[in-house]
Amino acid sequence: MRRMAITNLVKAGVDLPTIQKISGHKRLAMVMRYVEVHWTHIDDAKAAIDTAFLIRLHQNYTLRQGRRLRQEGGSFLKPVEK
């Protein structure tokens, strides 16, 4: 029962020091004994890192493009030709 409760808290994104207080353990190592890490949890963490990386990469690219356009006197919005 304790293992399931602690694992569910970890899956819900609760930080380990808070889980330690809730569970009444004196040492973080004891909390870690009860945490079951599932492959889906690891895959979700990897996906979050990948998403954050791609967002940052896109932001950097967009920022560089904006600087280049401003230096050239251009704009992101190009007039529609008829």
C-alpha cells in the first residue's frame, strides 16, 4: 500500500522532499526504496525533455531570423502579391 501511494505521488509530479514529509521517512534513501519507476514514466520524462529542447531550438531560430530581418530592414509579414 505504501509503495503504491508513493509511486502515485511521484507519477503525479510531487517532488521527493514533499513525499518524504508526507510518508514520514527521515531519509530520502528510504523514500526511494518505495518508488517504483515504470518505463512509461521514463518515456514521459524523455518526451518532456525532447519537447522542451525543440521549443527552445525553435525560439532561438525565430529570434535569429527576426534579428536578420531587422538588420536587412525586412519584416516577418510579406505583402501579398496580386
